[in-house]
Amino acid sequence: MKTVEIRDMDAKALAEKLSEQRKELFSLRFQHATAQLEKTQRLKDVRRTVARILTVMNERKVGA
């Protein structure tokens, strides 16, 4: 997910997306630990998406 897309979301959508991404990250970590994950790059992508969402949320919090 690109930063532009994240910035276009409202606060409620961001919170939902963050929750969704964290659940996916948990699932991916579990699959990785049990050697079932084939696309390990997905871990990095989801982790960065979570960071982007948190960054946008914090920017809005400071700006308000």
C-alpha cells in the first residue's frame, strides 16, 4: 500500500486498516516460524505498511 493511498483515508479507515495489517503480520510471523511461509518478502511489506499507517496517524495527531 502506498503512502498516498494511506493519506487519503480518514481516521476510522486508518484504524481499521492498521488492525487488519497487524492481524496479517501476526499470521505471517506464525507461518514463518512453522516454515509454511513461501513469500518471506510479504513480512517486510506488511511491517512497512504498518509503519506508514502509524506515521500518518502520528502526523495527524501532532498537526491537530
